Amino acid sequence: MLDRLEPGQWQLRFRDGSPAQQICVRTGRELIQLRHQNSKCSRYVIEDGRDEVTIQYTCRGANYGRTSIRRETGSLAQVESQGIAGGLPFQFTAEARRTGTCR
């Protein structure tokens, strides 16, 4: 499913009102570990459907997460993630929308 997302610059709008975030998406996999972007983590695919994927991942230092991504179109997706980052719990939902090419 992630391969069906269009590469480019994407904006994440968080449902809790947190500031929007920009991310360069090349393969769609960049949306999996938004709270652990620079960490090397092992991943386990829980669900891989036509329009939705759920992945659980574990990183060094007791950090982990579980992310579900639902594709609405090639340039629009819904992201839900929860886990532990830096010893603290996190949970968010966001809309991810392609806004152009990567800078």
C-alpha cells in the first residue's frame, strides 16, 4: 500500500492542534516512524491491505510504536500512531497530504 503513495513533500496536520510538520516522502515508509525518524528499528507488519497498513516497530533504548496508515488517494492518507519515545508515551492522529516536490 505504501508504494501507492505519491513521492514528494507531504504535510502532516495533527488532530490535536499541534503544529503541522513537513516531511519528504520517497517510499511511503517515512510515515511509519514519525516519532522515531532517525532510529534504526525492527518492524513487524500486522496488516498490509490494499488501502491500509499497520506496522509495529521496536527501536533501541526501549522505544517502540505502532502505526496505522490508511490511503484515501495517492496524495492523501490518515495516520494513527502510538508508543513510547524518549521514555514517554505518545499518541496522535494526523492527516497527511502531498503538497509538492521535496526541497
